[in-house]
Amino acid sequence: MNPRQLKTFLAVTRHGNLTRAAAEVNLAQSSLSDQIQALEEELGVELFLRSRQGVVPTAAGAALKTYAEEILTLNDEAKSAVRAAAGNAQHSISVGTLETIAAERLAPWLSLFGKQNPGLGLKLKIGGSGELLAQLQAGSLDVAFTFDRGEQDQRFAMRQVSSEPLVLIAGGNARALPPESLAALSTAPFIATEAGCVYRHLFDTAFGAAGVAAPPIVTEVDSIATIVRLVASGAGYGLVPRLVVGARRDIVELPWPGEPPAAALVMMWRRRRVQPPALTLLLQSASDELSPVRPADARLRHAG
């Protein structure tokens, strides 16, 4: 088993499709099949069940998946340790985050970090929460900033950056009245992201924690920015992190009945035996410089 074979194997498990897996690892489909076949012959087992619908891991393939991830992680760590010892450590770092977090929370800090470390290459990647975690696991990201889902994964270290208030918003021209109770909100029309998105998780959790059924979603969208725009147009209510609405005049913040909900903004990175020097610098900078920022002019108009 060599690292290239294991990377190919993991690509197939992720996609369940040979064509898409081959595209990810930059191989012809025939070459990918040859690698999987060679791996199966070495281990003496079938790793995948093949059908017209795609491929799925066998019990043996599922057992190999965890070990393949660990082997590749150790392989990367060994390379980093050797390069660091030889003074040839990689001088770049990849940061992944949600679009709104990048724009509203990370931009000033990343700019400062770049100026403080002019010889360090910085790559910023924008994606959904699930995509970020997959890239972090695969090693294509060094650190990810996202909202905490409350799920524990021992492969990743996590540090809370800030607690971001969630706010109930309505269109500024809608003359919306403050809700008397959470129960009153349970029948109100809401705009939200699709199930599986971290923002939808925050939405569902806010109502679930209060013991109230989540209200109906009249429109599902693909981004938090779109929620804000639709709410501003009067299409419904929204529950979003305060940092994404800024000082917009077409939005009003309504008081939340009961204890206001909040979301934990966290940074996550893969646990390693040897930490890359560039990541060490970034983590230290985040501890020293990154803190909640609430500009005095960013307060919303309150209705009611």
C-alpha cells in the first residue's frame, strides 16, 4: 500500500463514482481502476461493490478507510517534520472559512497577519461548512473557521474565537411588530438555508433549545447573504448572526422573546504529532489578535 493508492482509494469512497474520483486525483479512469485492483490484490479482498448506481465500500473497504486516513496523516506529518528539521519547512498556509465570516470577521486580522509575516504565503478558501471539514480532513486546509455544530471529532482540535449573537430580523419597511413569545414565531414565515448547512443548524437549535417547534421555511436559499436580502425585500423573517447584517437600513432587529441565542465561532485544525511552523504562527496570531469586534456604528435600528 503506497500513499498514492490510498489517496485514490479514499477519493473513490468519498465520491462513490469512479469518474468523479479519477477527476479528483488527476488520473484516467483506467489508471484509477488499476490502482484499486492492485490494492485489492495486495490485501486479498474486495474493497468495493460495483453496480450501475456506483461503488460502495465493502466491510473490508470500510475498515481500511480509517487506517488509510491515519497513514496519510502520518505521511504528511513525517514530511513536515523532516522539512522543519532541515530548515526547509513549507512557508505557506491554507485557511478555509464561510464567506460571511471571511468578510466580516477575518479580513482585518488576515491582513495584519500577512503584514507581520511577509515571507509566508497565505491562501484563503471559501466554502460551505461540510466542504471545509472535508478539506480539513483531507489535508488541503490547515485551519478552518466556522460555527460550532456541537459535534465532537477527535481528529480535529478546536478553539472558540467568539460568541456571535443571533438576531431576529425583518424588512425595514414591513412595520413588523415585536413577537410576544417564541410560540408566536412558530407560525411566522422564515427564510433559511437548506438542511445540512451550519446556518440551518443554528436556526433549528435556537428554537429547539427553547422547546418550541421551528417555524415554517417559506424559502430555502444557498447563502446567509441571500437570507438578508430576501428579508429586506419583505419575503419573511430571518434568524442570522448579527455580524452579517452590519449597519443596513433596510433591516430591523426585533427583540428575541426569552434568552437570546448565540453561535460559537470556532477555529479547527487537524491534530498532528508535529505542528507545521506556519500553522503554529497562525494559531499564536489568532490567540493574540483575533477577538470579537463590534463597531459602534454597526448597531441596527430596533423595532417596537
